[in-house]
Amino acid sequence: MMKNHKYAVVDIETTGHSSTNGDRIIQLAIVFIENNKLINTYTSFINPEKPIPLFIQDLTNIANSDVQNAPLFEDIGAEVLEMLQDHIFVAHNINFDLPFLQKELKRVGLPKLVCKTMDTVEFTKLMFPNLYSYKLQDIAVELEIDLESAHRADDDAQATAHLLIKCIDQLMKLPLKTIELLHKRSFQLKSNLSILFFDVLVSKRKQVTSENYLIYRGIPIKQISWEIEEVSELLLYPKTKDEKVELFSKGFPSFEERAGQFELMDQIQTALINESEIVCEAETGIGKTLGYLLPAVLYSIKTKRPVVISTYTTHLIDQLVSEEIPKINTILNMNVKVATLKGMHHYIDLYSFWQQVQLDDESYDETFTIMQILVWLTLTEDGDLTELNVSGGGQLFIDKIRRGSLSNLKEVGEYDFYERALRKSKDCHILVTNHAMIMADQEREQPILTSGCAMIIDEAHQMIHASMSRGERIFSYTNWKYVLGQFGTLDTEQLLQKLEILNVPLSVQVRLEKQYVETIEKFDHAVSYVIDAFLQKSKRNGKSTKKMIALEDLELDQSIFRAVANSIQVFIFSTKSMIESYSKHIEEETIQSFINEWQYWIRELTIKVSEWDEIFLQNRVTEARWLEIDTRSIPGSLTVIKRPLNYKDDIKNAIKTHREVGAVIWTSGTLTVPSNRHFITSQLGLNSEIPIFQYKASSDYYNGAELLIVENMPDIKQVSQSDYIEAVAEAVVQTVLVSEGRCFVLFTSQDMLRKTVELIQDTHLLDDYMLFAQGMTSGSRMRLLKSFQRFSKSVLFGTNSFWEGVDVPGDALSVIIMVRLPFSSPDDPLFKKRADLITKDGHNPFSAYSLPEAVLRFRQGFGRLIRSSADKGVFIVLDRRIETKSYGKDFLQAIPNIPVKKVSLENMVLELENWYTNEG
């Protein structure tokens, strides 16, 4: 029986983040738990004696009127303090709630609360290490916890209380050995979870239960069975429209036929049967994924071989497996067997992980990540490390335990997740992989994707990016300094100092240190040399802080870079020889772990010096090399990028074997542009005779959309950049004030984005709105998007990576402002190099590449606006060239047939007001 702890789950809402700066609590709620049951609650609004900021009102739905007659904190502080005594204080992100409460207690003259603490953020990350997000409202959705109004203290406290109980239940389900390993490390956690781990451990040891887990060197791993389901009767493809409607209606009683979906299905079915190659462009609203999945599954059953489906990102793979395959299961009333296969480095190396578990010298991030992985191994079926949601420091640990070609398979054997994935891939209906895996497969002696009977390539245009990324090499100053810093000198607690563990003579240590110091000096000299040359050359670029320039334009002395490469090679050779000499007869596991760490970092350094050679010492006509830096952060922001320009042959080679075994189907929402039907397919290396089929959404799908062209914007070539930015800022402000947020603003330049946002902030006209800006607001693209969706009164400013692949269905997005037509900058080194190659081939770079590329981005930008037939949105173009230039029609023809209106800025505001009135 577990010890009965008393928990007080607390949540507060405040006027801001800092009690010290005068922010106050506006609502406080406490939920009391005993015996894993909610027994009592306390909640109260609190008068902060100051106005509640509008964005806080928007976030919490607590207005000034709600707190006007509420008690002051000094009126209830003593009562709250008494209630919390003798309880474990629990909160979701305890580092906010508890310190804020302590400061308020101090402010009103009350003593400090002395208590044990548990943070449900920390606890949830441990018990559910594969959740996408650890924000309370996201967790509530994932774990099916009721949360009626996020950011209301009473509802949040209730949800946090239920989350605590779920975490305790999950802990109790873990195998005994896992709990023992967790408890051992739990004393390094930031909250007092070790108390709970100990109680569960004691309770678990008293139970006599069999645990169905595989055990690898004392580490429990989930045991899975993999048997393909025998289909009791041959499922036939529904040939007629009525048969299709009947089949879909069985699975979805409210099914509505979509224009084009059945035609797409039939075309893919025909291609599969005839083993032919086709291109299918299917607009949003067609139901593309189900359109290819149904014939693919039926064809797999018929041929008894898997159909390979490739997409671009891990997120899209997960979406296909978790959301779309269950729909096919429902329609066909069967369990479609799906295997996922990614590159070897996606999977955990269990032997390397076991070695890390044996070590004691760990940072908090390493300890925490080890604990997350121990839990995850009892949950995962795939062993894919991308399932884990870890911290930045945890990601560095993850990199140490990735499966590689040199992994010790003899030690892992049947437990190896990558080998498991390979076995599954040969015995399934649908094999889902990514473009990177297909590109890499061409280099394997025995390709692993050729067991399929056909291949469907979704997001086909992204195969170009997959090929480019494969050939891309990036020098990052901060990354290099991190790798080099692992070795250190004899007076730092890094690898060189620890050589005494191997009894390496001091003279050898000193010689290695000398080589290391010389390498660092040459590296630092090379970096300084590059930066000086860069700054001299880029002075003419004005006041922009973020700058880029082609490496060739700097006319650098190659001998300086060769000296760095030679010095690193000497250091690598010396360290390899040293490790080999002094570790021959060592069998002790702890020392072996140290040797493995040395070998890991030497491998990393070997990879680095190879990249250095490719970036700085090799210059091919078919590659572009450029340097980027932010002058506010030198040398930390220094990055040098090398990217191939010719990827046709690479893609052809990757697809060659698949063409030989069956059908190849290329599909995407954007594969053509009106002025150049083969723009994308030619870059993919496809023969112009391969048919391209286009499927458009029904005519009423875009009923909720319209496009506005602001015709009195200044011409950027006729005015200064600052004047143009002023006009852009005014248009954005006016639009946001009418739409009340829910707005994307898309730029082609990070510099113009930053200056526009700074100008808007200086005016204070949008102080009541949450502004999220790519490159200015911290966090990944997906995190910015999630933050944007949390607030109704929010604006998201983005550049190129927001043009495509971002889904914001429903009311979260209602306006897109396109600041400029999305042409590549003529000063972009990548574009300049590509334009040179096109010119040499006798073509016009503008019509052959620049225009169709911009039109494609325009289509993709518009595609963010309407993601379902119920969506409503306005697409605003501030660039007058769409009406003044002859090529403007190319952009308008590339999007669905929606109302297009030319308006002045003043009339745009009236148009928007009328549009929102009609919408309501």
C-alpha cells in the first residue's frame, strides 16, 4: 500500500510575469488530493488594484469587472498559507506559481511557505516523454483530461490535479526494474519527485506480478508482436461511383463526396495495375491522402507486397500513420499493417545507452534525458528517437546514443530497433518512409526499400529539398567550438585531462595538448580571417545586421584553411593511436565507457574536418557557397553553407530501382505553375512524356476567400526602404485592428520583417496584440505557430519557411498579408549561381526560374489561408507589381477562381470591415 501524501495543486493567474515589478495575482485556485482522489477545492478572484492588460484579458478571459469587488491578496493571504501547510505543493511549472506566491506572501507581511514540491511539467516529461508539447492545454488534449477554459486558475488547477493522478498511475504501471533505475537518479530532479518514486518502488516490490517486457542488460523494453492480418475475403477495388460512395459511407455515415477524389483514386489504381509512372497535382480539399491510400492498400493485399509511401517530414509521417491510416481501417473494416522506416540515425543504439546508464557523472539535462528514455523504452514500438521530446541539452545526449553503422550489433542482437524496422518493412501492407531515406538508399550495397511493389511520393516537390539537403554542407562556428571544446586542455575537466584513467604518461598528454592548442589557434585564425574579409566586402550593404555573401567574392587564401584541416588530421591520428595503445587490455565497463566517449568525439571531429574540406577547399561549378553572419553576434552567428544546384541525376538514381519494380506516383498540392507546366517535374528529372493530372477542389470550397490588391502602395524602387516599410507597417496595423488579429504577414526578407516589426512596436498601436516574429521571437517554427494559435489577438510575421507546410484551419487564421511577391533576391548567392548556370544553358533566368519559383511560392502562401470548406479568409497583396507588370496575371491564374478586388489602403479597411460584418 502506498503512503498517503496530501497534495495541494495550485494555479494562479496574474497581470504579468513579475511580482517584483508590480504584477499581481488576479485569480488563485487550489485542488486538494488525498489517496489519489480530489477531496476539496478553493478558488477566488483577487483584486490586483491595477488594470488587467488587454492581452491577459484575452488569454484568461478575466476582465477588470470580474476582480473589481474581489478581496485583496492581504485579505486572504493568511487563509491560503494555512490551507497549504502540511501539503506537498504541486503546480504546472512550479518555478512560476510558487515564487510568485512567496513574493506576494512577503509583500503582505506573511511568513514564507515551507513545503515539499512537485512540478507536473517535470513529472509529465518523465512519464509521457513522447508528448508533442508540455503546455497544459496540449497535454489535456493528448491525455483526454477535461480542461474547459485554459488559463483560468480554477480549470487549470483541476486539470493539473487530474494530470498528477495520471502521472502517478503511469509510474505505477512501469516495470519494477525501470522504477529502480528512475529512483536512483530521482534525487537530482528539481522537485521532490524522489519521495513518490520511493513510495511506488516499495509498493511495487511487495506485489507479485509477471511483467511482459524484454530485458536488455537490466533495462526493460516493450515487447511487441508483428503478424500481418489475413484478409478473410479478397477486397476488390470499388470501380463505380456508387460502390465508392457505399464503401466510404460505411466508414463515415456523414460522408460527403468530394469533387476529384474518386477521379484521383481511379487514376492511381490504373497506374498501380499498369505499373506506370504518373504525376498527380491535387489541391487542398480533394482528400488526396485517402485518395491514394485506399487503392494502395488494396493493391498491396492483391500483390502480397508493401506499397512504399514517402513523404517529407517526420511530422507528416506521424500524421499519415496516426490520422489517415485509422480512416482506411474504418472504411475497409480491417487492420492495415503499417511499418515506418527512417534512416539508421533515427534509432536508438541500446548498447551505447546502456553504457551511459552506467556512468554517474551527469548534468541535470543528461540525468533527466536518461530517465525519459528509460520510461520511453517501455512505451515505444519503433525505437525512433524523434518520438522523444527532450531539452536542448538532452538533444546533445540523444546524439551520443544514435544508431550508426559502427554500432555494436553483437551486443544488441534481436533488441536492435533498426533491425526490427527492417523486418517489419518486408511484412506489411504500407511502408511509410521519408524522402531522405529514399535518397540515401541509392548508396547502400543492398537497397532496403526495393521490397515494395510500387511507390507513392507525397509532397513530391519536396524531393528537390531532400536532394539539396543531402548534398548540403554547413559550417557553424558555435557547433565547431562545441565539438572542439570537448577535448579541452590538461587544466580543464574535459577529455584530455581524464586520460590519466588510462594511465597515459604525462609526456604523451602534454604532446596531445600541444597539438590541440595549435589546432585551436589555427582554427581561430581562419575564422577571424574570414570575418575580416567578409566585413570589408559587405560594408556597402548598409545598416542591415544580418548579411550574406558568396564565398567566391571574398577571394580567400586557401592555404589558411588547408593548415586547419592538416592540423586536425594530425590530432585525430595521434588520439586514435593513443587510444588504441592504452586500451588494448581494458575490460572494466566504466573505463570502456570513457574510451567509447573518446571514440565518439573523434568520429564527430572526423566528420567535421571532412565537411571543412568540402566547404572551404572544394569549389565546383554546380555548387553554391555563401557565408551568413549577424553583425550583432560575431563570431557566434558565423555560418558558411554549401549547396548543390544540380539534383536531377541524384533523384533519378534514387528512383531508378523503384521504376523497375512497379508504379511510381508523384503527388502534391503544388506541382505546376500556369506559365511552366513542367517547372517542378523537370527539376525532379522526370521525362516530359510522363502525364500530369490535375484535380481541383469543388467550386464552393473557396467560397469564403477573397483577394485584395492594395493599389496605392508606393513602388519600392521609387522610394527609400524606410518609406516603403512605413507604408507596410501602416497597412499591417490597419488590417490587424479591423481583423482583431488572426493574421499572417509574409515577407521575402528577414531584414524587412525585423524593421517592420520594430516600427510597429515603436508606434504602440498594436500593444494589445501578441506579435510573434520569425527570427525575433525565440522558438522553432512549430513553436511560433502553436503560440500564435493560443491567442485570438495575435499576429505572426514570417519569411520563406512559412510559405508552405503550415496548417492553421478554422478561425485561428483569417488574414494573410503578402508584403512582396515572393521572388528570390537577386543578391542571394544561391539564386545568382543558379541564374548563371541557366544563362550559360541559353535560357532567360527570369522566365525559366525566377518567375515560376515565385508563382509556386505565391500558390503555397495562398494555400495557408483556406484549409477546409468552412474556412474564411482574406488574402492581401501589398506589392503593386501584381497589377502593373505583365507577369502579374501568372500569379492570379495560379490560385483558385476567387473574387479579386483592387482597393486603396483606406478602402481596404472598409472592405475588411464589410467582409467581417458579412462573415458574422
